[in-house]
Amino acid sequence: MAGGSDDIAGRRKPPLPCTVRVQLAALALAHRPDGSIRKLIVSLGNLKSRASPRPDASGVRSADVTIDASRGLWARVFSPSSASAADEPVPVVVYFHGGGFVLFSAASRPYDALCRRLCSELRAVVVSVNYRLAPEQRFPAAYDDGVAALQYLDANALPADVVTVPVDLSSCFLAGDSAGGNITHHVAQRWASMSAASPPARLCVAGAVMIQPFFGGEERTDAEVELDRVSALSVAGTDHYWREFLPEGATRDHPAARVCGDGVELAEAFPPAMVVVGGFDLLKDWQARYVDALRRKGKAVRVVEYPDAVHGFHVFPELADSGKLVEEMKLFVQEHRPKRDV
């Protein structure tokens, strides 16, 4: 797995179409030079999509489900249409959106569109968790909400009026991008530890997909230095996100952020992982260290690299790598689904 700046020598700008450059420039404009957020610009640009109970052209329908009203926790559930009463049970993908723990929601248009696409192309029920955001709700609120979503599914499954296909909760996959990739790791670890003490009734986490996960530390890596502000993501911005999310006074070496090295705790039942890395992502060295930590502890991990990808490439369907990623996720789910008795 490549790391550092060697593979970007002589390639200071990623090859992107104008439409993507404009959107990334708008996101960069929403951040001040010190990394803090211009909330008015973000609120104007964060357009939302409504849930759509009627199937769209791809046969996907969606509905919002309350998980815990007391903390305002809900999820948007995307379900493929049933072709017949004899349909095979489909896997479940529990998705955590990105945004540095402070931005976006399950209803944000890019994430609504992405989860709709995953539902259709993976033929899976996708549960997009609207976890609580920082700084109003700091660490460990997002992790608590992720575990609560799994507990809800284990105890209640999904309402029949929301999901019209049979669901296989023994084939549950966690997935997320950026901060959502970080949440995916920590929720997978907590669920594996909890399951060892008290096995769940029906839900089994069969795999974890981390798309450009947001990890970090006090040290500045080569990629952070070389790729600062190459796209919308900046070192100042990531530092700001960590200050908003981590406990007050904590450094970026907090275990929530620095998920690498021999000190990382991994439960015996930590699931097989797929880690997606972009060549123009300033976080890629931290992701490489995370992969190394998994391998050192004997965990199954598959690395998928896109040399020309910027941070967040997957939400732009016009990019070829975005389509390739969906295909890789489909293969990963097929490979790690528990075999059903015939």
C-alpha cells in the first residue's frame, strides 16, 4: 500500500471534471483559513432530500425510522423493491455519512443519492444513520448512536411497511466515509466486544467498509504536508473537526483519532475490513498505518486504492472511480456474506 508523497511527485492537481471542481471549491469556501466553518454557507449548500416511499426508476424506496426519540436518533432506510414472494433475503448495509463529525446528515442530497445507489446496485437494504453531530454532541455520541442503531436492528428488525423484501440480519455490513469511516471502525470494535460478552439475537456484523476513514494524530504526515488544500480538505479543516469532536482538552492522539500502532485494541471478533484510499487524500498516510495495525493483529483487510482520487470522490457519480468503488463494495459483500443452508 502506497503512502507518503512519492506517488504524487509531479502531479500537484488531481484530474477532475469542471463540475466536480466547482463543488469542491464551494465546500472549500465554506471553511475559513483557520479551518472553522462558515455556517451560513454550509446551511445554504446542504440541500436535503425527502424520503420517497414510492419506488424510483431503479426500484428503490426510502423511509425514515426513529431509533431513539429521546436523543433525536433516526435513520433513513433504503429498500429494493420485491420482485416476487420467493425473493432471497438481502444483506443489510448500515451506513455512516462523512462530514468531520460536524456536517451533513442522512438526508443530505449526496448521501441520499449514494445510499440509493448502493441499495440498487448491491441489492441490499441500506440503513443510513443520522447520528448526532459535534460540537453539540462530542465524543462518544456518534459511536453510541452507531451501536444504538445496531441494537435497534437486532431487537426490532425493520418495519414491514418500510422494507418489503426479506432481510438477512446475519449479513450485516457496516460502511462509512471519512468521519463515517472512523465511526465504522469504532462501532465494529464495540459491537465485537459486546457480542463476545452477550451474543446478539440475530444481527451479525459480517464486514466493515471504510471509505477514506478519518484518522489522525498530533504528528504531521508526509501526505498532510504535500496534499494540504490540494482539494477541499485542508489540515486546518481536519484540525478544526477534531477540536469540535474530541473531549475538550484532548489532543489528536486521543484513541478516537489515532487508530494505529500496537496500542490499538481489536476484539477477537473484529470483522473483515475493506479500506478505500485515494492518492490525493491528505489522510492516506493515517489510513496506511491503520491497515498496518489491522494486519499486525492478524485481521483480514482488503485495501482498494484509487491513485487519482481526492477525498470524497465517491459522492460524485460522474467520476469513474465512484462506479468502481460501488462494484468493489458489491464484491466485498458477496465474498463475506455468511453462506446460507440450501
